Amino acid sequence: MAWVVPGLTLLVWEAVVRAGWVAPHLLPAPTTLLQTLQQIAADGSLWRHLGVSSSRVAIGFGIGATLGLAVGALVALSQRAERLLDPSLQGLRAVPSLAWVPLLLLWLGIDNAPKLALIAIGSFFPMYLATVSSLKNVDRKLVEVGQQLGLSRGALLRRIYLPSALPALLTGLRASLGLAWMFLVAAELIGASAGLGYLLTDGRETGRADLVMVSIIALALIGKATDALLVAIERRLLNWRDVADLSVK
């Protein structure tokens, strides 16, 4: 079922281009994109760009999500930290991604550091918000039961707070990873010489719509693949839950 919509979209797309309703140099047919994909895969450039982009996302996402989890936990568990940090972080969260680019270029130059920093910024805020929200919305009755049983603060965190917050934390992790891939393109506009964002820019500057489309499709596929990995981990970690299924078959 998951392939029905993409399959129909590709068929209609191919038919529209071949019928001449859309100029092929503006929207190449899927068969043309497949040829381009085979060409850049054969010469190795596709794998090089994929590898560079994936490593940047992995490092930036790891830094941003880890900091988001740590700072979010601090803010959620300390009223003093919340009053001190949260207003400033909420203000920074409203800054558009491209607004960080000039500042990062001034501070960090044009090598890999500003790219990783921008991806980390994009990954930080979804994880921070999910952590604060999930820990602040733990059922008070569960905490009171734990206190009555004599659980220490560490045991409360481990046995009540963490299991209760885990679903929202994993959702925040998925959102954080999604934004990491989105921020990647903006990051690779900062003087990059490799990566899928660079491939997009190269296609635009050379007037090759097929290269632009292949880059977009590659970003979509690898983003979906990494999200599917997190979904599998989420199901494994949350298989103890007994939840209602509201979906209609």
C-alpha cells in the first residue's frame, strides 16, 4: 500500500512530461531522472555526496539532540534553570535557520565547523521542547506513589519519569532528525564542495533540473530511511505499552 501513491505519481508525472504539457528541461521525466541517477552512481559522485552529507547529519544531530536532551532535562527538573534559560532559548528558537549562516561564517569560517553547528542548532530545539514537555507532564499520581514507596529521586527519574516521558522523547528525537536533514541543505550552502546540498546548488547553477530533482529525491529517500530506523527503535523500546488503536481499517 505504501507504494501506491508514489507509483501513481511517477506514472502521471511521466505521462504529463511525455505529452508535452510540461517542458522537459524544467521538469524532467522520471525515466530521465533514473538515467541521471545511474550516471552519477556509476561514476561514484552520488556515493561521495551521500557519505559527506550523512556524516554531517550524524555529527550535527548527535551534538544537537544530546544538548537538547541535557538542557531540556535541566530546565524541566529545576525551576531556577527554567526561569534562567527558557525565555532566552524560546527567543532563539524563533530565529530562522538562514539567519544563523552569516554569524556562523564570521565565527567559524567556511570549513566543516559552521555546517555542523547549523545542523546542531536545528536538531537542538525539537529535542529540547520534547524533553521539557514530556518530563513536566508526568502523571503526578505516579510520582506520589513512587514517593510513598520510598523511591529516591534517582529511582523516581529512572522508574517513573523516564518510562512516562519516553514516547514523547522518541517523537522529539524523530523531529530533531527530520530538522537535521532540513538544516543540512542550508548548511551545505556555506561554501561546500561536496554533499547533497552542494549537488543541488551545482544543478541550479548549471541549469540541470535533473540533477536538482535527483538531489531532492535522494534527500527524501535517505531522510525516510533514517526515520524508519528510529521508528523501529521506538517500537522496540515501547513494546511494553498497551495502547488503543484508533485507526480504521
